[in-house]
Amino acid sequence: MTEIIASHIEIAASHAGTWGFLLIFIFMAVESSFIPFPSEVVMIPAGFLAYRGALTTGIPVLDLVLALLVGLAGSMVGAYINYFLAEYLGRPILYKYGKYFFLSEKNLNRAEEVFRDYGDITTFVCRLIPAIRQLISSPAGLSRMPHRKFALFTALGAGIWTAILVSVGWYLAHLTKDLSYMQMVEQGKKIISDHYIWILLFLAAAVAVYIFLHKFIMKSNRQENKEQSK
């Protein structure tokens, strides 16, 4: 599946100098919506091309930053497509017709279960977890999660994931300039896989801090309410 998608994107990447950022935005919006699409085939090559000055501005560091921001913007658009579809269609229609849009009942159930068990923070955590990354926006929409929280947690998770991918592409370009498109993607995926434990440790620490702060704030609010009621 990845190979087929990458072969088509490779053709589009030949126009990266002119349409690079638009292509990044479109593909990342698709990846973040309900269509299964690996972000690795977009953002790893984007980092690689940025290092070589092969994107629009020709200035490596500026191209890297712009690729990151445009990739994040595309991810946010895709996430909100899922959110609004779930919010306005509702659970019965989503479960009945979702299978025609790559949203199987099994995957939707799993996403809802995770969201129900762990709450709002899952919209951040799951953006860094394969397979469920795109789906977590649907239960957020079904539960009508406040937009401010949804945007914040989604942007944090998607931003970190996008930064990891473009950094890997940049690193590969630093090592060599003689890689085919598929070699870029495959080697980048291997680097991420070999170091994924650090992502998991970071997620565990982030969740622990969030829970601690959340409980601290809740405790402070309860104390404040008690004092006001006296």
C-alpha cells in the first residue's frame, strides 16, 4: 500500500520547486482525514528536499520551517473534517455508512473506547500512534469536545509528529544525496521504528504531567469554591 501511494507522490514531487507546499498541504489534509494515507511518504521527503534546497524558496532552513507549518495546517484541516463529519452526521449514520469511507465499525469502536477511557488528552497522544492517528478526531466530534481543547491537543500532537518526520528527512539528506523516493521513505520509517521507544516515553511523561496539572487545578478550584461559599 505504502509503495503504491509513494510511487504516485513521487511523480508529484518532481514539481516540488513550484507546487511543493501546496502538495504538502493537500496530502497531509488527506492523511489526517478519514482516508488511510501514510504521512511518512509526504513529510520525510519534504525534509529531504528542504535540505537540498529543492522546495519553493530554495533556502533550506526556511523551506524546512515552512514545510513543517504547512504540514501542520494540512493535518488540522483533515482532523477537523473528521470532527465535523462525526459531529453533524452523528453516531448512527457514521457507523452505518462509515465503512464506505474507510471508517470501519471495528476501528470506530476502538477509537471511541480509547477516547472514553482516557478523555481529551487522547486527541494529543493518538496523533503520535499509528493506525488510530486519523480516527481519534471522530469520537472527539461525536462527544462535541470543545473546539479550543480539540485544536490545542490536535495541533500539539500533529505538530510533534510532523516535526519528527521532516527532521528524519533532513537527517537522511545530511547523510547522503543518492536516495530514491522509496529509499527515503523506507529508511525514514526504519529510523522512526528503531527509536519509537523515545516517543512512547515522551507520551507517558506528557500524560503524567497533564494528569498532575489537571488534578492540581481541579483541587485548587474546589478549595476556591469552598472558600467562596463560606
